[in-house]
Amino acid sequence: MLDTQLHLVNGIVILLAAGIPLYLTIRLKNDLRRLTAILSIFILIHAAYCWLDYFGFDFLSDGVFEPLSAAALLFFGISYYGIAKRKDSIKKMVAIWTPITFIPLMDSFTIILLLAALSIFLWLATRAKKIRSFQFQISIFIIIWVLGQVAGSLQDDGIIALSPLQGDIGLEIHVVSLVFFSIMVWLRFYYSHRSLIWLNTS
């Protein structure tokens, strides 16, 4: 597939994933509502990144919205961890903004944020000790995303040499991560909704 087609697929898939958290943000209350709201913000920022990429605004997409979406995911991980620990309040985050104008540096920053988010969710997944847990599944999503980031950077640096027909391997892996994320969100909603219907009818 061409890069533009991959960007289009990314944009569509991530918007498909946005429906469930947005719906749950309206329906839920308290801590769960806050979590789904943060997850919705992450998805919408990532959707903006994908669509800006599709329309050719590379600096805005890669230099601003991609690291911003990784930061939102990290904040979601911190919030999730805070609620999992049953604390009354989530510790405040201190955001340090540095004016960086080079996209390669932002790519490194994005990977650092993703690895930080991954470490939180892997820690939570080991505590849950279940492959079907949300923590484990979102860890898989982040791992695929990180692999795409690393592969894309290696290809840009010429370390990975592919034929022009193979396209951007980082972008292709990113499509896989978003498809996985969207399927995960919809399946979790489907099974939880089905179990609630079963409980109400039994």
C-alpha cells in the first residue's frame, strides 16, 4: 500500500476505536469516567496525528501530535495506576516543555514517552497475572507501536534498506498497532456488554 493509503487506514481505524471510550465517558461516573475521558483524549489526539499525516502536514503530525498522543497515553497509564492503587487522588504531573524544532528529536522523545507508558502497563499486567487483562492487551499495543517507531527511525537512517515497493515499514507496523487497538476496544466492550445483558436476564 502507498503511504497515503496507510495514513488513511490509520485515520479510519483510530476513529473506529474512539466511539467506545467516548460513549463510556458519557455513561460512567467517578474514577472510571475520568479514565475513559483520558483514553478518549489520547485516541482523539492520535486521530489528529493520523489525519494530519494523511493530509501532508508532516511537521505538525510527527513533531507535535505524535509525541503529544504518547504523552496522553503515559498520563492515562499513570492515572490507571493511581486508581488501581485505590488512592484518593492522582499525583500531579509536572510538564516540562522544551522548544524542539527537529522531528528526529521528537521521534526519540515519543519513544521515551511510549517506553515510560509501557513500563507502567507491564507492571500492572504482571500484578494482574492475566493475559486477557486490559493492562496486558494495551501493553501489546504499545509494544507494536514502539516497534513501528524504531523500525521507521532505522529505515530513515538507512540502517534498514528496503525496496521502494515495500514502502514505510514503520507506518505499516503502526497500522497493525492501531488495528489491534481498535479490535481490542470493541471486543472488550462487546464481551462486557454481553455479560451485563446475561446478568440482567438471569
